[in-house]
Amino acid sequence: MKVTIVGAGNMGRAIGTRAVAGGHDVEIVDRDPAEAQGLAEELGDRATALERGSPFGGEVVVLAVYYPGNKDAVRDYTDRLAGKVVVDISNPVNTETWDRLATAPGTSSAEELQQLVPEGTQVVKAFNTTFAKTLVEREVAGQQLDVLLAGDDAEAKEKVSRLVSDGGLRPIDAGPLARAQELEHLGFLHVSLQQPLGLGFSSTIKLHP
């Protein structure tokens, strides 16, 4: 499977690392072509930097950008997202106060994106409860990372679950896209505990049977 990653930052690097480790081909898109090229070279032979204006080759497109920049990305790349599975990884934290989410009550970043993408394009929420450092390492304290995901289309969720499991992580289906609201609140809580507990963004949320 080919995966397109929009954003060459820490999460783009981390998800790209897991995708390549799982045997998938990765193309990197970034507003700074040099950043995209640098990450592609770091990820190795299975990764390439996509030239500006080129169509997206990935079946799955991961928006590894912050909220609300992910909405800007959808608007910028609308014609290239048609028929793809779009993965929203964001935690839409209010960056003015850092004490709440920026989304309106009763919705989520992922649901907002679903309203913006072309008809027939499915949005899946995933990776927002995992941190970049732990994704690269694939585990925390010997525990395999859990990746919670939500979406309304079974086939779309299967593709994202495959990306997760091939990379050595455990996908957990949290239900329909509306569950992204709870996942984003959980992600925000996880982020907010890092400083008080001195976790250094090296913790994970683990569900044991």
C-alpha cells in the first residue's frame, strides 16, 4: 500500500517510520520542499518527496499537521483527496488558553474534515492518542502501542488498521466517526498530563484485556 503523508514534522516522521517498517511505500508532502526531501531521505528507499502540484499516489492520506491547519490542507489539496482515506491525527487544542479544545461542543476535528473533503472520501481518526517519540520506538516500557481509531466506513478503517498493525502497533476500533469527539478529549487529557507528571511525551494509553 502507498501512503501519502502531508507534513514533514515530528508526527509525519513517526508515522512514516512505522509505515516504512510495515513494508509500505511513503510519499511526503510539505509546503517546504526541502523538509519533504529531507524526511524522505531519512526514511530510506521506500520514501519519496512529492513534487509540488503532483497528484497524491497514496490510498491513505495522513494529515500530519496541527488543527486548524489540517482544514487548510484539505482546502488546499481538495482535488487530490477524492476517493482517498484521509487520516486526521490532530488534537484540536485551543492554543490561546491550552485549557480546552478549540472545536465546538458536539463535534470534532475529524467530523469537521468529513464535511470538507470531496464526496466519497472517508475520514478516519487515528494516532491522536500516541506521541511521536513512542511511535518511532513502537512501544513504551515493553508494551506494544495501542492506536485508537474511529470512522464510519468499514473499508476505510480496515486500511488504516492494516497500516497500524503492519507497523507493529495494535489498532483498536473505537466505533463511528462521532467517537472522534471522545478520542480528542482523551488525547487532550493525555497531553495535559505530560508536564504535571514529568512524562516527557514518552507515555502511552494502553488497554489491557
